[in-house]
Amino acid sequence: MFMLWHLLASIGLTFMVVAATDAHATDVTRQRLADSSCSALRSAAAAIPGNGPMLLPSYPTLKQGDDATKALENVAFVYDNALAGIALTACGDSAQARRIADALLLAAAHDPSFKDGRLRNAYRSGGVDNGKVELPGYWQTRGNYWSQDPYQVGTATGNVAWAALLLLTIYDNTHDRRYLDAAVAQLHWIQAHTTGSAPPAYEGGLFGYDNAQRQQHWKATEHNIDVYAAATWASRDTQDATLAQQAKLASSFVYAMWDNTQHRFLVGTLDDGKTLSRDKSGLDAQVWPLLAFNPHPAEWNQVWTWVDTQHRSGDGYGYRRQPDGVWTEGTAQVAAAMQASGTPVPDALWQLLAAQNSGDGMLYATPQARISTDFAIGPTSTYADFFYYHYPHLGATAWTALAAKGWNPFTGGPITRTENTP
């Protein structure tokens, strides 16, 4: 009997040692990933001299003169920059994060065509000269004309909400009222320009050139998550009842998108703003609610089965349903959401993210040459032309830093385990 007990005790001790060793290895991988991604973001910011307003290029290594990527050269997407600013804050460099926020303040105040305080989806990257944030574009030698991308000069609801999340993050760090007021102004812009009905929710935003912008009537679960998070945060800081109402409207739509038969979130509606989109699935729409809503219904935790069966790609995760490769940014989002769910992040997932290092700390958007999303960039697209490519990407690097640092961009603080409601 003594020998049997001794054997069982030895086995148990061995398991404990192995588990402790595995946990230590995971912690080491995660810490190295946090250090490298934070360092890459700091280096990207430091590469733009001075301490004035700036925006970072979303794809910093694109070759000049490459016709295939010309539309993305020196382009600073607002979403990527908002993420980068929040991640820099999580990395302990709020001064560089503030430079990005300051550029967004200028962009909203000095738009070349509109005086309603809107932000565009993208601007030209670099330092801001003479207080003017330039719109992206390039000279097209074939035809001799200035070329702009109709999505980049449009305004998507989710991007505006992410800008508000950055501005709220900076306000928390500085207590400078300008940033809070600017975040509220962006949320008011969303309310005034994108409110839709049947079902009530915030629509996609505006698409197109300045003289021909068109309203996007589709409603995205993802966008309404963003609005909910930003409006909830701003409402708490201002006691503005209209913001609380805005958060409630967005929240109601997200709750309505939960499919209790498949245990997943629908991505939203089709272009008519009414018909629910059931065929497609977006990874972000599945995992962001676990970060943004605390508490949330206990049944939402069942989404992990959908995520693993529909979005898994090797040790990582892809954007679309049955993905054709790993989406680095989304895999980092999964890592963050796992922490909110109290689920240990597998070391293999951290290792996969670390393997996307392009050499200078910036992570590739995908290890594949190209992955699909099943979505179109805009209404003028003739097919699902929204792809991610094997380029070092600001958004992928920022989300990885956030996940590795355990920082929740929707709340402006460390990721905490989400409480559940019946």
C-alpha cells in the first residue's frame, strides 16, 4: 500500500513539475513577444522625428514604385493608428500615443472638404506639417491624374469609434479635457450620420469621393461593439445621458446578433440594412464581445466551439469561416479574449504569433501570401476583394502587443476575467 501511494505521489509530482515547466515556457514566450512588439511600435514612432502630431504607416515596408501596392504606400489607416496608440499606452509609452491622438484632433478639425468634424478612414502617414493632416493619394502617371481610394477617403463607423477609444485612452492618461471632448464629438458624429432602423443600430458609414459619398446601410456587429465600448466609456466620464443611450442602442444590436442555435454571433445585416447575414462569419465579431462586454450572458462563452470549428487554421485562426490561412491580428484577438474568458492561452498560439516577426519586430499580417475575408472593400467592388497580405502590418503588431501585455483596448486597462449573467 505504501509503495502504491508513493508511486501515485511521484506521478502527481511529475505532472506538477511538467505543468509548471510548461507554464513557465509560455510566460517566457509571451513576455518576449510583448517586448518585441512593444519595441517595434516604439521604433516606428521614433522614426518620425520630433514630438509633434504624427500618424504611422499601416504597411511600413512597401516598396516605392510597386504598382500592386501603390494605393497602400505611406497610408495611415485610422483603425491601425488607434490600435497602435492604445498599444503604445499599454507598452508604457503614452507620449508617442499622444502624438497619434493629436494628429486625429487636427484631422477632425481641418478636413479639406467637410466641416462636420468627421474623420476619414485613412490619411497620409508621417509627421504633420503646418497643422494639416493630408489625405492619402498618389499621382497616376497612366492618365496623368491624382488617384485616391474611395474607401480611404470615406468614413466607416467602426474606425470612428476606434479613434474615440484612443482619445479616451489618452484622456485617462492626461486628464486633458480636449481628448474627452474630441471622443464625444466623434460619437456624436456617429449618432448624427449613421443611425439606422429596422433593426435599430449604427450603419456602416460613408463611402466614396468627396463629391459623391454614399451612405452604407449595412449594419455590422463589429462596428456596434466598437460604438458600445466607446459610448459606455465616454458616458462614464461625462455623465452624458445621450451617450448612455447610444451605448444601449449598439448593445441591443449586438445582443440580437447572438445566434443561440449555432452559438455564434452573426456578422450583421446585408446591404439593405435589414436582412441578416447568416452565411459569412468574421472572427473579430465572435471574440470582441467577450472583451467589450463585462458582464455578458454566460451563453456567449459557448462561442469558442464555433471559433475552433469554423475559424481555426493550424495553431492560429483565420478571418473568414473555413479560413485559407492565419490572420495574425485575429489570432492575437483570440489570445486577448481567451484571457477575458479565463482560458489559458496555449503556448503554441504565442509561438505562432512570435513566428510572424518580420525581422524588426513588426508582425506579418499573415504568414500566407494572401488570405481572404469573404468581404468586399466597398459597394463599387465586383467581388470579395478585401484581403490580407504577407506584409509587416501595424494593426497585427498592435493587437499582438495588446494581447501579450494583457491590455483590453475596449476598457483602457488590464484584461480582467469577464463576469457572466444568467
